[in-house]
Amino acid sequence: MKLFKTLVSATVLTAFSTGVTLAADIFVIGGKPDDPFWSIVKRGAEDAGKVVEAQGGKVTWLGPQNYDNLGVDAAELIRQAIDQKADAIVGPDWVPEAMDPAFKAVVDAGIPLVIYNAGGLQAADRLGAMNYVGSDDYKGGVAGGEYLAKAGNKKGVCINTLPGAANIEAYCGGFKEGMKNGGGEADVLPLPATSFGSATAVAQAVKAYLLQHQDVTAVFTIGNVDANSAMNGLTQAGKAGQVQLCGINFDETILNNIRDGKQACAIDQQGYWQGYLAVSILNGKVNYGLTVPTREILTGPGIIDKNTVELTIAGVKAGAR
């Protein structure tokens, strides 16, 4: 914290001493306010925003109220940022067919753009963005599949509660490959988008699937809320201790479950870094013309299991995990 305050003070002092007026209005498109994962991304963006604000600028967070019509709603938020005269924009390319036209409008308007969280370097290249900051979604799924297959599981299922979202499809596709790499196989269970975040809907779907597919011993989820719901579902199906669970992202409940041996693993994409680095890169671009030549800046995937969970818990207590 002392180092951060020193850096902020030094930056502000330099600006004042040179007579340069620094002010970047950076808009960040992210998840809905009550999404546990996105609250960590938002924390990272806000911490980077302290430097932005010290230089006279600001960071504005825009997120949808729900995920029922994700691509269209997110595209509208991007256009709102353009209309509000953003100096720079950060956004995830969740649903390319719905969102790419809006992102292209950002670039056409001469507004610096960073793609983060979803879409990968391919999206950044396609759209003309400066960088991609985030995990490789496909590799995240592969990591989960390989981990569960190595643990002896021959049949798994990925619970997809946001069908059509590019990053979610990548998670499940990667999971299938990871299971195959380890000598197993996996299917995908697509659920209506309204199931995302619905503990009851996901738990019931997982319970029903496991009862109908007795050979399935591994479940993979695409978010921490779904992981907790899936845990309830496999418990209700009488599969606790028989079916191993792994998923993207984590929260306190998941970390406790991993520590206690109830959940096998979680795939960490370090959301804090995604928000922090994306905002910092754009602030440097707007104020100083700085660029980062390494255009793909990966924040994951990393695996949290019983061997690494205690260190992760320490990071959570510090507010950065």
C-alpha cells in the first residue's frame, strides 16, 4: 500500500511540475453489480482508477442488470460509452456477433480500446484493439478437464448456463478436450441463460443429469455461483464423495470446500488483474502515448486445489483474489 501511494504521489507531482494537464475518462464494460467474480474485476479497475482520478480523470463502470440478453445489452453499453465521449474503453467480447459492430464503432471513432476477460487475442486482432488482458478461456477449460481426468475420471459434463457466449462455449469446448487428453470424455449440458446465477435451477439440472447418467463422475462449471449450485445438486443426487467438481472462478465457499476436500479444484483467471491492468494500460495510452508491445497479457489459467488453497485464501483476505 505504501508503494502504491508513493507511485500515485510521484505521478501527480510530475504532472504538476511539467504543467501537463492529465485527464482520461475511461469506461469499463463489465458484469452485473452482484456477480461475485465481476466485483473482483471492478475492484481492480477501481484501484487502477485511483491513479486516473489523481490525474484529473475518472473511471466509469457500466454493467448489465442481468444476463438474459447479454450480447445486445452489452453492445448498448459500449455505444453509451461512445456517446458519453469516452477517452478510452475496456470491454469483454462475450457475444461477437452482437458486440463486434459496437466495438468497431469505438475504433472507428479513434477511441483506444482494450478487450479483456473474453474474446482473446483473436478478438483484439479482429477489432483493432490495443491489447487483450485476461485468461485464455479455452485453455482454462482444458486445464480443468485434464486435472479431473488425471484424477481418474473417465466421463464428465460441463454445465453451460450461458449458451452462445463465446467465452463460455470456449470453457466447455476446452473441458471436453482436456478430458480427452487425459483418456476420458465429456458432454455439455446447455441450460437457459436464465439459469445462470439461479441456485435452484442449476442444482435441479445437475441432480437430474447425474441421476440419468450414472457413469458421470466429473462436473465442470463456468462460474463460481454455478459451482456452488452444482455442489448442492450433486449432494441432492446422493453423489457427494463420488462425483468430483471443478469450475471457473471461486469464492469463499469454494475455497473452504477445496480445503475440506469437498471440491477438487477451481480455475483462477485472476479477475483483479484484468480490471487493474486494462485500466492502467489505457490511462498510459491516453496520457502519455504509452503502449505494451506484448498484446496478449494473460492472467490465467491457474489451478487452485488442496496444494495452493491456503495461499489463495491469504490473497482473498488481502482483497486481491
